[in-house]
Amino acid sequence: MTRFAALEQFVQDKMAETHLPSITLAVLERGETVYQRAFGFRDSERGLPATPATLYGIGSVTKSFTCLAVMQLAEQGRLAVDDPVERYVPLHLRPFGQAVTLHHLMTHSSGIPALAYAEAVIRHAAGATDTWLPIGSYDDMLTFVNGAGDWIHASPGTRWFYLNEGYILLGAIIEKVSGQRYADYVGDHLLAPLGMTRTFLEKARVDADPDTAMPYVITKDHAQLPSHYLLGRLTSDGGLISSAEDMTRYLAMLLAGGRGPRGRVISEESLRRMTTPQVATPPEVYPAAERIPVAHYGYGLSVYPGFFGRTLISHSGSVLVSTAYMGFIPADGAGVMVLANGSGYPLGQMGQFALAVLLGEDPWLLPGIREERALERLTGRYETYHGTYGGTVTRAGDFLVLEISNKLLEQKVILIPTSLGPDRATFFTLAAGRRLVVEFEVSDRGVDLIYERYKMRRTGAAGVGQGWE
């Protein structure tokens, strides 16, 4: 067995649970690809297997390319990250009287909450909503953003609000300063120097490629609905199409401090600024009682110092029908790229699992995976003494739901975790204005659930049986 056998089983198990059609992975060690593998089908209906060269949408991983382009132009003295956005495009918003700078857009700290243009566009294209936004140009985006004055929430630089719209404006600035279309600038100054010959923004080039993954909407019932990529509608915020194989060239450059196979793509100082923590992002790991290192956002990249004592730099991406994760640890020369033609499981879990295996760490200790397993092992049917009463516990994301039902009535109780130990897990719920503690105890007898006045013992898997009369 290879050292990545546990990773392969983990990936296959999660694909089976979530009905993801395919996953491709590539892992780098000291800047060199040491493992790559494709799982499943790039086209389920036609039975076409995925390959490490299969093309997928990388979503918001595109943002790091956008920031690299901005930093290149800054090195040339054609702009500065502290320049006000309104110097280049007619942005008429001044949160609390302050100008929004390129730095604020690059770090998602403009003070403007997400306006959800991308969410509306992606879901409309997938048939999930009737909301239609006619945004076909940078001018259309400026009209959309400039109407959002009442939605300003914080002073620039004080709070992180992920803002796709800001990255569209950065694309407009790149075009204005460089005199090239965004796709052409990225192609000429980033993709070509790195030898990324199969990374595109243009629909014609993607359509002509014989190894492109069919994008799928994975419905709430786990159906795989064929869809399409939003080429031309998502651009500098999340429009790039690439492969795990091509993205290893990008990762190798990032791990080499900005050096590519044909010379330096960006200065070491510029890359250092991109990976320097700029603004804190909301905590992403529970339970709150744990001491959790704070993650920050740099320029188009997240910076997390708590990965087994190492600093992990990463970004994920999702356009619903395609998802992505890129992570790298400069100190170890380690990197990973994960791509899928659907959504339903966080690829960051798979990517971090791969990095943990590579570094000789226990991947099951990763916070997200640890909590996921802890919740899963508590699910099932629970009954009181002699089966007089009971309920079913199921997992809903990072929560558990206790459902108590019979032929006439149904009660659903949301359980929010506070501690998840190996022998005892505690949750809370709200009832009649009270905070109610709910406990699970694991012993040789099985798993017991303490809820209100009741003690129930797990008797079977969730979804088995007809409930309690």
C-alpha cells in the first residue's frame, strides 16, 4: 500500500456519500509532483473517467491570479495597492466617508457586505432560482455596486466581508492599467510564463478541449444534473478553468517564491505581501471552547497558522457545478490541488487530509474531519426503556437534529455542539426561552442520549424503522 492509501479511501468514501461524479488530486513535495490521481467520472452519463489532466472550473482560486496581476502592475509602477479604486473606475461609494482602495478589495475589507451577485448568477444558470441579474460588463457591475450605498456596514479595513464584486472591479482596473483584456493579461503574463497551456477563460478553448469535465448540479436528492460553466459571466472573481496537472505548475511557482520555469513571475517581496495576514476572517472551527488560531486573509489567499504547527496558505472555490481547493505550506515545500465537477463536500477537507499524510501527521486529527467523524458516530435511532419513546438523530452539516415523530406529530430539535469528546459529547438547544443541555455518553453498553427527562439508548441506524407510536 502507498502512503496515500488512506487518502484514496477517504476520497472514495466521501464521493460515495455525496454523489460527487469525480475528483482529481495532485500533491507536491519540495515543489515536485509526488502524487496525482483521478477518481470517478468526468462525464457520468457517457461513462468517461476523469484524469489528472481533466479540466474543471477552479472558482475563487482565480482570485490569487487576479492579485498576482495587480502586484505585477504595482512592481512596474503602474499602480499601487493603496490607490483609491475611484482613481481607475467610477466607484461612487465611500464607506463612512473613506475611499475604498485596491488593498481593501484584495483583502475583502471594503466594509461592503457580499452583494451576492455571483450567487444569483450561478443559481440562475443552474435553474435553482428565478433571480436574474443582467451584468454583462464592468459598467453593469459598477451600476450594481454603486446602488448599494445603504448596504455599507463598516469602515474600510476594519472588517472582513467576502466580496466577489470587488474582484470584478479589480479585473476592470487590470484592463484599464494594462490596456489588455483580463483574459489576455493573465494569459500573457501568468499562464504562458508558467507553461499552463490548458488553463483558460475563453469558452471556445474550453469547448474544444477533449478532456473537460461535465459540470453537475448535485441536488438535495443526490441527483446529478448536467449543467454548464459560466464562461464570460464569471471572470476575475472566479472564471478560470484548469486541471490539477496544470495547477501544479502554479503551485510550484508559489512554493519557489515567485520563480517559474522561465524566470521570475513575481518578486519574492510581492508574494510575501500576498501571503501576509491582512484582515482576520471569522473563526471556522468549533467547539468554541478550543483555543483556535485565527485565520487571516492576505491578497487573494487565506493564511492559517494552525496546521499542525505550520502556516497553511490556501483558497477554495465553488461555482456550484464545480469546486476546487488549493493549499500550500512554504516551509515544507508542500502543496495540493483538488478539483471536482460538483459540490456537496468541502474539498478543503480532502486537500488538508492529503497534506497531513504527506507531512506524516495524523489526518484524522484535523479539526473539521475530527468533528465530522464525532458527529457521524452519534447518529442513529434512540429508544427509552423498553422502547416506550424515542427519536432519530441525523446530521445536518455541523449540527445534529433530533426528530421525534409518530403518525400524528413531528418534532425536530436542532442540537448545537459545545464539546465533542471520545466518551462524552455535549450540545445545546433552545426550548421555551431556555438553553437546554443535551448529552451523549459512549460506553461499552453503547451510546446513550440524555434529553430533557429522557435517557435513550441507540438501537439502530438512522432512517430505519417507522418511528414511535
